[in-house]
Amino acid sequence: MTVEKDQDIFKLGSDFAALGRIIRKHRKRSGLSRQALADIAGIGKTAVFEVEHGKPTVKLSTLLPMLNALNIEIALTSPLMAEYTKRETPCDVLS
């Protein structure tokens, strides 16, 4: 896990427990219960629990609505991203 304090960037690597702690902190600072976050994100309360406890097999389709509800963004970086242009869709870049 790497956190760059100047830019408030968290580099996940494979530290799912750290991601869970970040999500839990955001949820609590927002004054939301697990159930309230689940309702806003359109997912189950159990999914919120699993993410907050670092379960590494949570689906992206579960994680993304939760991050969106908490105003947390994901950024993709790689040497190939420089090749991406506004004319290409993300799927074009990956193929």
C-alpha cells in the first residue's frame, strides 16, 4: 500500500484490508450505517461488510457503486494509458 499525501492518492496493490479501512472511514465520516450505504449503492449490507473487512474476491460491480456513493474515484495508470485518446473507448485501449 502506498499513500501519497500531497495528492491524497492511495495505491492499492493487493492490500484489500487497507482499501476496506479507507471505505469504512469514509462511510463513518459520512455518518452512514452499513445498511444506509448499501441502500444508496444498491448493494447488500453483507457486501459492505465484506469489503470493509478486506475480502479480496468482491466483484467490481459491487465495489464501484459503493465507491461512487462515497465519492471515491478510481484512477487507472499504466505506461500504455498515454496511448489513449478521446476518440478511443476504454475497451479499445484494452484490445
